[in-house]
Amino acid sequence: MKSKIEQTAKVLKAISHPTRLAIVCGLVNSEECNVSRMVDKLGLLQPNISQHLSILKNAGVIEGYRKGSQICYRVTNEEVKRLIQELNL
């Protein structure tokens, strides 16, 4: 099991990229979103968004869940939610 410091560093590294930070901020502010909407909002290609989502999932920041025929994402890491809200991003 990773130490708290190692896990925190992994999370901070994951959200330090501008695109991933934008995804996390959007998810915190809207609570959930699917990839199509992220593509529209961020103006990036779907494979690029999916790659960033994978990094965020692996860091334990977000999770995806099926909602009808789509997969929606939400921030599940409460510390990250609080951080984004405190930064008022």
C-alpha cells in the first residue's frame, strides 16, 4: 500500500496538467459529464480526452459509470473536490 505522501503526489501530478485540471474543475462544478460533452466544452479530440480521463482514473481522482448508453464521469476524491472548491476554479 502506498504511503499517504506517495498517493497525494500521484493525485497532484494527475491534476497538474491544464487539460486534466479543466476536466476536474468541470466535473466538480457540474457533478458529472460524458466524454462527448467534454469534447464540446474543451475543444479537444475524443482520444485525447479519453487519455486524460484514464490518467485521472488511475490516480483515484474520478470514476466512470454507465448511464444509459453513455459513460459519465464524476470526481470521487473528496480531497480533490475540496481543493478545487477552495481554489474557486
